[in-house]
Amino acid sequence: MKGRTIRILVIIAVACMIGIGITQIYWFRQAFNAEEDRFNREVNSALYSVARQLFEINDAPVPRINPIQQLSTNYYVVMVNSEIDANLLEYLLITEFEKSGLQADFEYGIYDCVDEKMVYGNYISKSRHPDDNQRGSLPTWADQSYYFGVHFPKKASIITNRMGIWIFSSLVLLVVMVFLGYAIYIILKQKRLSEVQRDFINNMTHEFKTPISTIAVAAQVLKDPQTQENPQRLQNYAHIIETENQRLKNQVERVLTVASLDREAMKKEPVDLHQIIQTSVRSIQVNLQEKDGKVQTDLQAQHSKIHGDSMHLTNVIYNLLDNAIKYCVATPLVSIHTRNHNGSIDLEIRDNGIGINVEEQQKIFHKFYRVPTGNVHDVKGFGLGLNYVQTVVQAHGGTVQLESTPGSGSTFKLTLQNE
């Protein structure tokens, strides 16, 4: 599947997820409002019945206007125009709420006209273990005389409990959206892996094709009788075959080394990091001489002993030095510094190469990743070196960091624990 098609499908899927989410939120809110209206109607009906009974008991006429007012989302007041008996009020409230099917905790209070405050109240809980801390003070109703107030502290939870099917459907939809999001992530990841695989095959084909072609041409030349009669020419082409064969061998070993690193444990033993650095510098001299480069060492660490794998650590230093030489358009100048810090040894390798953009600095440690340079193959490699560096350093309990500015070179900072 083409990359453009995948992008279109991902955009459509994300748009659908957003649309479904917004729709579900809208209908959930509508359902909540509908349940809230239903709750308010039930409360108003029950409180009106209580008020009517109180008017009848006190031989007072029922007012034409609605005696019930909702002062907040969960606080209701009822005007009765006469004194209220607290025990009778509590009995009537419990009775009428049960008739209306309101299984809800509530608290009530009675307004005292003398002190002008809510002087009496009780918390009625439907649970076996009521929480006394939930009882609060009820506000007064301005410019009124005889009335009582009823407060439902758990109104929101009561309404949501009534919305079981909506909550269930929302959870199911959330799970579906999570799985769809995960599927999109897997698709994008597979797309990225496919691109990495394609780039790796292209790089590997290019890397192997050159030495194989060179060996084939040299072999054809060696078959020429005139070449066989010229010892010097014969020696030159034999040397070419040997060089290209070694180059091909090194490429194969590099791939196999990274592949085996995922399966094999490090063979750690006490090693001297300074000796490893010096060995790597000697190994890179041939590459340096080709570009008239120099390596300066400033090994200030007093304690250079670490517990690690000598072979893999040597490869790490060699890879960083090799990159410093390959990715340099001028004369390579590489400096190596070490110092001790908080029980560890810090190693810095600084070069004057082309540098790396900020957006690429985290990606270069990914396996097979190479900084895009278009259809240019002037720099060889599979994109395995820096991933190998990071894997080995982390296997030794260390860290690797990169500081780089395009055109000003790069600095790799490695931290390893002292023995």
C-alpha cells in the first residue's frame, strides 16, 4: 500500500474517531440533562405533596403560586406560611420520597423566623453506614418567613447511576477508540518499518554491489593472458581482489555483529578504557591518513578501569571515530577527552564534521536509520553504527548523548561506571 493511501486512511480514521467522540459526548450530555429533569420533576412532585399535607394539617389554604423554588442544582426550598414540626416534616419527606421512588440521601433544615437562620436539620441516608461528615449548613432564603429546605448532596452520582446503559456504551466506545488508535499506531509503525527495510535493502545492495562488481572485473582481467604475463599487473589486480573481499567481509561482519548483539550477553571483565581508546585510534589511522586527518587525545581520567566487554567497547569507539572521518568534508580533526565524575568516567568524542539537525538527533540512534541525503551514496553504511553504540553503552549501564550543530560538528558524550 502506498504511503499516500495510508496517510489518507489514517486521516479519515482520526476524523471518524473525533466525530464519534464528539457525538457520544453530545448524546451523553443530552441523556444526563434528561435524567436531571426527571429527577427535578420527581423531587418537585414529592415536595409539593409534602407542602400540601402541611397546609392541610395547619388548616391553611394552598397557595396558587408554586411554593417550591430550586435555589441551586441540588437545593430546594418550600414555603409553608406556618410553623413546621420537625419530626412531622421528616416523616412526610421520607414517605413522599419513597412513593416517588427517590432512593437518595438528603438533608433538610427549617427556617427559624426569630433567629433568621436554618436552626434544625437532619441527614437522611439510604445506606447502612451514613457519613456524618456529609451534613452541611443550608443557606437561607431571602425575604421569606416559614419554609424548609431540602438538599441532595449526591445528586450527580444518583443521576449517573440511572444512566447505566449510557455509561456502558461510552466505555465500550472508548475501548473501541483505544483499539482503533492502537491499530493506527501499528499501521504507522509497520509503514515506518517497511520504509526502514526498503532503505536497508537499498543500502545493502549498493554496499555489496560495488565490491562484487570490482572483484568480477578484476577476475576477468586476470584471465587475460597478457595480464598473466605481467607480474606487476597481476599483483595489482590480486591486491584489488583482496581489498574488495576484505571490504565485503567487513560489511557482512558489521551486520552479523549487530544481529548477534540482540541475542548474546556481554562478556564483561575489568578493562582499561584508555587502552581501548588507544587501540581504536591505532585502528583508524589508515582512514585518517586518506584524508590527512588528526586525532587528539586528552585522557584526564585518573580511574579508567571499567567492567565491560573489551571487543564491543572497542567497536563503539571505532564506530564513532569512523563516523567523524566519513562525515567530514574538510580535513578531519577529532578530539577525545576523558574525566572522572561521581564514580563514573565521562568520554567525549568531538569532531568538525557536517553536524546533524536537531530533528534528526534522536532518530539517528534507531536501527537502520540514516539521515536523508537524497539519492546520494558518497557515504557508505547501513545505519547500524549509532544504534550499535547506544545498545552497547546501555548494556554497560551507561548513557550516550549527542550535541550537534549543522556545519559545526558533533560531540558524543558517553558515561560509563567505574569498576
